[in-house]
Amino acid sequence: MSGRLRRALADLACRTLQATLPPSLQSWGWAVRCETAEIPNDTKALLFALGSLCGLMPRAVASLLLYPFASFIGDGALSSGGSLTMNVFDAAMRRPRVVGIACAIGSVALGLAYMAIAGAPARYLVINVGALVVGLTLLALLGRTTQTGQHPAYWTLTAMAGTLLDPGKSENAVDLAPWVQISAKAPPTLIIHAMNDPVDDIRHPMAYALALNNAGVPVDMRLYAKGGHAFGMRRTADPITTEWPAQVKQWLQTIGML
Amino acid sequence: MILATLLDARGQWSHGYELAQLADVKSGTLYPLLIRLEAQGYLEAEWQQPTEGGRPPRHAYRLTASGVQLAHDNPPGQTTKPVVRRREATV
């Protein structure tokens, strides 16, 4: 790479940095550019410019992403020149309701992403978006009266938050995802599982077995304390590895296949 | 390390590239630190006009009184002293 090209790339890196930095940090963009120009060695100048770009880019991109919310989260929060974290923190302290709404939208978005990945039907996604809309509407209605000092609205909001915090299920609740339906035509099923399976939680086969049973499908289940995931024919100290083939044979005889 | 290097300057102005060399840090580490130090009032920054024509101005830095105190309170650990000889920034 020729010296002129290296110099041109260094200049390009500096200009990119300047174009990305928020107005409050523009002087630092110029500082990097002028400093790079002062370095006599072309390679070192290029490395200096690229290093600065990489170091400051996260801050610049974060400012760009937050810029549309600048008027929303606080007056001049992003132009005061302080550290970004402190600015966001200060703005959050001043506008707790905005933070709450942002958290609600974020959590619903994460939930939608999870359900989309898990293959939930579209109506479940719509229901969750609807819940967010209902929540925001209630907040808009009740929140306004709270500002005028009506305490019942405050307690209503607290109670609503409380119901959200209590999922109403214990840790060992075993249910299939609500959109998974088990057909009564499913074949007789044998489930062999180890409690210490690190991949598939023991609640999954239990939920499956209960759902099959509810649908009237015969289910046989053998559970072991140890065995891990994907135990096979290779013998280990765990009884599951030696016992399961005979259990399959016995089960096949039970359902009349052998 | 940056603080120690700035403290070594004893109130003289330093420049970015020089600081990066003396403190043995990359520019990507240096500038975010300088920005934070300046925002918190530990660092003073000024633009210096070039002594000869055709050269760009330079951004120069030195510790404020609270910055000197901060540097004294936070001496660098068992790091080796940089071998590069210090060259004072020219105004």
C-alpha cells in the first residue's frame, strides 16, 4: 500500500469519525484528525486514525441511536458533553415514566421475538401487542389523574404491576406451550429421560407425557436420576444405559408390536 | 497509566499521539479516556495554533488541579516505565 493511499485512508477514517460524532464531541473529531495529520509516519498515522475510529465509534453510534429521543428523555441531555452513561442515567432519573414505557415496549418486543422463534401462531403475537396497547392506554388514563393527586389511581397502578410480577405458577408447573396441540391420534408413546439431562429440562418430557395423557394417548414413562443427555448403548456406571433396551422391548410387547 | 503520563508532564501541554506513545496505549483507548477526564473536570483541553503556516492546529491536554489530585490518588500499578524519552509539546 503506497504512502499516499495510507494517508488517504487515515483521512477517510477521521472524516468518518467526524461525520458520526454528535455535535458535543465534534472538537474531539477534529483533535483526532489534526493529530493524525501531524504523525510523520504514514502507517502509524493510519493505525492511529483507525484506532481512534474504533474506540470512539461505539459512543458515536450510541449517540446517533439516542438522538431521536434526545428531546424525549431530557433537555439537552446529549449535548452537555458529559459521559453518555451519565447522561442516560440522568435523563432516566428525570423521566421515570419514559423509562418504564421503554422497558415495557422492550420486553414485549423480546417476548414477540421469542414466540416468533418458538413458532407461535400469529394470534398470540397480536394478543401480546394488544396487552401492551391496553397497558399504555391505562397508563395514559390513570397516569394523568395520578398527577392531579388522586391516590386510588396510584394504588390501581401498583396492583396492576403486582399482578404482572406474580406469574401464578410454581417453578415446577409443567405445561406445553399454549399453542402446541396434542392430537388424540398420536401413537402410543414411550418416554425415557434422565433427571440430570443438561440439554432438555426434565419438565419438557413431563409436560409432554401429561399432554399426551390428557389427549387419551397411552404413555409409558421411565425416569432415572442420572444418565445425562443422549445416552446410548455404551455402558456407563448409570443403570439407564444398560436397562433401557429391555424396557423398550417390554413396552413394544405391551402395545402388541412384538 | 494515562494519568501518570499526564502527571509526568508537570503542567506542560501534551498531544494525543505523544500521550498514546508514552503511555503505550492505542488511540482507541486514549481518546474515550481523555473525553471522560475532560467531562469530569480532571483534564483541560485547548487548541494550539500552529507555529508554522500550512500545519493544522493541535488539541493539547493537561491535568487540572483536581486531575493532579486524582493522579496522585491513583498511582499506576507495577507497570514498567515507558522507555520513550519525553519531548515537550511546542506551542
